[in-house]
Amino acid sequence: MGFSEKTTDVLLDIAEKVDGNRYLGAIKNAFTTWMPFIIVGSFAYIFKILICDTSIGLAALIPAAAKLLPGFMAVQYATMTFMAIPITFLVAMNLAKGDNIPTQAAGILGVCAYIGIAPQTVSVVIDTVTGSAVGISSAVTGAQGLFVGMFVAIVAEKMFAALMRINKIKIKMPTSVPPAISQSFNTLVPILITLYSLSVAGLVFQLITGSCLNEWMYAVVQAPLEALFQSPAGIIGIIIISQLFWFLGIHGGLVVMPVRDPLMASALAANIAAVAAGGVATQPVTRGFYTFFSVAGGAGMILSLIFAIFLVSKRDDYKMIAKLGLVPAICGVSEPVVFGLPLVLNPTFVIPFIFNSCIATAIALFATNIGFLACNIVDAPFGLPIPIAAFIMYGWRGVVVQAIVIAVTTAVWIPFVMVSNNLGKGETENEQIISQ
């Protein structure tokens, strides 16, 4: 019990620090805001096939429908290939709220600072001759630029906040000047110092290292993290950490979200880019994979627990909670069962609650590795019934894998539910003795 209590205290301290960390909170809120746009952008590929494909889509019957393709691809570019820019803006803006400085100015400053340190030329080939032209590449605006964009947003916002506290450098206007104009002049010098400082720092970094900060950070930080996250050990490690927090009654998904979501968004964007270039998607672990395989029916495979309760449980209280939690679990919501049964700090169910999602992930990764399941290029929105979501993202094969995952994890839950039957008898007998 001493070791268990110490472990619990350590995890609670970690959760408190993560939840209270302003930088991780800003990243989490930024991706929460941007997530609907990622889902909308990923659907462009479905519309491309269903509407614009001249062999199996609507364009086979109505040729003019093929002309809509640039519109769908434009939405995909604006949401997926351009995601680093709005994420940078949102991170800086969310941080500015805590520092009580102009939020919109901070967001714009974050974007300008990022563009200021990014390479502003692109390679072009004209008649087999390679040259360069002024422009911003997709490596800067897309998922490859996410980590450096967030880093620059944090640095720019903190510099801006510090400078805004120095009243001597503010340009003060008469009280008769409208507040909006007065604020613009107040922020002018802090913006100037921040932008020029970071732009020059980016240039100095390039002169010293021979590579832009974008390229260096992607190679040294982001790419290794992406590779680790896509490995079985990486994603299963994230799941175990998340489920440990769930066991303590803390929303584990929110704890790991600041690290998990950027990597998942990057993986989906890489898959879409690969397919658009005529290649094959190679990143299996995306938000859709995680939501509809790793935690299908709720974190810890709660839908499987509900099925196990229906099959072998003899406890009326468990059956009642399972009935109430069935529909939410089909839509991926686990809280009614997690807190109603409860699973929080419940030693009877701790093993399957923590490791069933790992088993589910291993099954889905195996199906991907043998070629049965393709890496997805479309994300379905959270809350959609899980079989429908699996079909949208992976076709019938996704539904099959999901059914296997739920069947196997249900079998894992069954012996623990049977143990709870015996515990329930003991509790009933004790209550009867006390009442007598």
C-alpha cells in the first residue's frame, strides 16, 4: 500500500503540473480549436473520389463535376497543408490570455515571427533547369513546421509580454485617441523589437549551423518523435500513461493531448500528402486510428466491458450502469461507466482497464503491418458511432478489425467481471449481517 500510495501521489503531482502548465495548455487548446478543420480537410479526399472521379464518382455520370476538384483540393490545402500557420497563431494567442496582453496582436506576432525565421525561397524546375524563387514551401506551412511554429510562438509571445510591461518604450497617445488606435501604438515598439530580434536570431542560427531552424528542429526533434510515436512501443507507452491517469480519476486523454495531438495531426497530413503525390500512406497512428481502434468505445475499451457485463455479470448494479453507458460508449464516451461503476481506483479492474487499449492497438497495428488495413487519410469526427466511423476511414476492413478488437478485449474483461461477481456476493452478505 505504501508503494501504491506513493505512485498515486507522483501521478497526481504530474497531472497537476501538466494541467497547470501554461505552455502545454496553450498547445492543447490550439489543437482543440483546430481539430474540426483537420477533419473537414481530410474529407476532401472522399469528395474527390465520390464527386470528381471520372470512373467511379459522380463525374462518371456528370462530367462537369470533375471541375470541382480544385475546390476540394483548395480546402485540403487550407486546412492540412497550411495548418502550421493557424496553430502558431492560436498557441501565441492562448498564451497571451494568461499574460493579459493583446491576444490578437500576440497571435499575429507569433505568425510573423515564424515566417521571419523560415526559409522564404522554394526550388523550381523550368525546362529541366533547377532554380529558386521567392515563396513559402509546404514544409513551412504544413505539418513539418508544427513544432518549430509552436516553439517560435511561445518565444515571441514571452518576449512580447515582457516588453509590454516596460512603459518607457510604449508610445502613449492622448486620451482623446480611440482605444484601438492607442493600443496599436502601445504595441508598436514591443512588436518591432520582437520581430527584428527573432528574425536576426534565425539568420545567425542559419549562418552558424548551415540550416534553417525549421530544417534543424524537424530533423533533431520532430522527426524522431514522430518515428517513436508511430512505433508499437511509442504509442503503447502513451496509452499506458493515459490509462494510469484515468485509473486515478483524471482524464488521461487531456494529460497526453499536448504531446499526442501534434504528432497525430502530422501523421494524417503526411498520409494525405503521400497519397496526393501518387504514393502510399505509411503512418498508421493517426487520431482516427487512436479514437476508433485504441480506445474504441471509450478509453480502456469500455464498450467491451459493457458487453462482458451483459454476458457474465450477476450484479444488478453493474447491469444497470452498463445499460446506461451503452449508447454513450458506442459513440466513444466512457465517463458514465468509468465513474459510475466505478473503475477509478478499482483494483479488481485495474489490469484490463490499463492494458486492454494496448491489446487493441497491437491488433490494429498487426492488421496494418500485414497489409489488411491501410493507413487512413480521412478522419471521422469524435462522437460518431464507432462502426460508422471505422467504415468512413477504412472501409469494411476497418469494421472487421474493430469487431475483432472488441471481441478480444471483451474476452479479456470477462474473467475480471466474474471476479467482481464473487466480490458482489461478499458485499451483499456483509450488508445483510449489518442490517440484522
